[in-house]
Amino acid sequence: MRKGFTTGSCSAAAAKAATYMLLSGQEKLNIEIETPAGIMFKTDIVDVDRNENKVSCAVIKDGGDDPDVTTGCHVTATARVIEPSAESAVNQKLLIQIDGGQGVGRVTLPGLDQPVGNAAINHVPREMIEKEVSEVCSLLDFHGTLSIEISVPEGKELALKTFNPRLGIIDGISILGTTGIVEPMSSKALIDTIKVELTQKKELGFKTAIVTPGNYGLKFMKEAFNYDLDKSVKCSNFIGETVDMCKALGFEGMLITGHIGKLVKVAGGIMNTHSHEADCRMEILSSCAIRAGADTNLALNILDCLNTEEALHLIDDAGLLQSTMDIVLERVLFYLNFRAQGDLKLDCILYSNEFGILGISENVKELLTYIK
């Protein structure tokens, strides 16, 4: 299946082209950038609007074979010089200001990638934009202050088809992407890929499958345990199917590492964690907190939270974080073991971006030492 490119990649490409046209005075109708995944993104530039003070241009989002609501939208970048290079620019530092315009959401609640008040342009896309724009500025010997505004004319309407309104991101979509690449989300294709990777690990002699839903889990394993990312398998949202495949392939065990926002669903018996399949994150967290001693007010406040990081702060403030996470971990392991029906040894690591490790089954550290 054909891969696509994220809104982050499109923003970086459009920003690079707009900057080049602004500083060089020459038209640019195609551009190339390198994504964080190391894959080159070559694209046409459309909607060019040039004048002496600013340049705007757009990249049309291509999500590949992924059913992405943003496919076909125009991701526009506008470049402006705020402060020109000084005649003697030896000590002048390049400054790139990045913000969102029409159709790019604005963060109104805490706990997300960007602080309240910022445009919903996540940190990896911001880094991509800064990298590509900086390269152009270096090439054209610009050392002043440059403004880059990202807009998506269709963004406000498209956002109604996403979770942004619920997350407190208003008036537009988010500019996202950790690798710059959109992986096709065909269920069969993804499950087949997971099976191929698990089969390879089994052939290489692994007795325990180390799995994680996505890139953040892989990064956490590397940072927390110095675990080689190449030894892990991404299971996406297909946790139940991955347990089934590990059983069928003859693994002795499976260790899953995941963010609380994903794996808390498993604590409720949800084995496909895609948001289109099920949610109940706050309901499950609330019930586990009640088991840990939470009162009615705390339970109701958890239910009103928009994301798990926000809920964790409430639970922590009540002095119940560890006891609640112990219960969440117990329930995750219960349902994983129920799925495996005793044919697989299951272990789990729960973590959050702000609190780090939240729960870890007793054999994990010994297991990882053995595997490494």
C-alpha cells in the first residue's frame, strides 16, 4: 500500500518553498525535504502569492492509501521578514517564529503537545519547519528574524471530523507527525505486517515478543531501558490480534509497553484501541480510582478530563496515583491473560509523558536484561 506524508511534512515543504521565494526573489514550483524517517518528500508547490514583503504557497496533502480526512487539503505557509539581516551579520542570530493561521487549531486546555495558547503545531513539525527554513536562510545568507505562518483553508471544517473539539483544540486541525510519513491503515495490511515482523523475531530466536503500539512506545523503551528499537514490533491498535499471533507462532511470552492513554482501554477489555472502535478511557480510569479510594467528586472530575495526562494530575493530587495505576496494571494483565488463555506469559509497562513509568509487571526488568 502507498505511504503518504503528514501535515507536518507538508508544512515544512511549503515553508521551505515560501522562504526560498521570499529571500531569492525567484519562483519555486517544486520542493524536496527529508522527513524524520529519512524518506525524501518531493512535492509540487501551488497557490503561489508573491510580493515584496511576504510570500505564500501551498502543498496539497497526500495521505497515500490511508483514509485520512486531511487528504486533498491545502497546507499553506506564509513567510515574512520581521527583521532583515544587518549589514554586518557576524553576530546576528537567525530567529524563526512559527505560528498558525486560518484553519490551524489553537490549544485551549493543558496536557497536549503544545501549551495553552499555542497553535496546534506539534513539536516535531515545528522542528521540521525550522530545519528546512534554516537551510534556505543559510544558503541565501539571511540572518535576521523570519515569520512562518501555517494555515489550512479547509481546516476549520475538517476539524469537526476529528477529536480536536473534544481535546480543546479550537478553530482548526492540528499539524501532526512524528516521522513525517503516513502509514496506510488498512487493517489486513497492518495485521499482515505485524505477523511478518513477529515471525522474523521468532526465527531469530526470540522467546518473548516485545511489542508496543507505536513510535512513542519505542522511544520510551530506548530512553528508559536502553532497549534496541529494532528488537521491538509495533502492534498499532491490534493488541488482541497480536496476542493471538504470538500464541500461534509459539512465543513463550509477550511484553507490551504503551502510554496510559492507549493501554488503559485494555484495562476495560478493549482489544482494538483505535479511537473509532472504542474509548472509555476516563470511565475506566475513574472506576480504577474509585477502587483505589477516590471519592465521588474525584471520580466525576476524572470523567470530565479530556486526556489521560490531565486525569493523572488529578489522581496524583489526591495521593492515589500509585494505587490507581496498580489496579490499572492488574486489569490490563487480567484481560491480556484472558485473551491468551494461559498459553502465553504476559508482561506490561505503563507510562505517561509527564510521570514516566506508571506500572511495571514484576518480571520486566529481569526479562529485558535477559533479552539484551
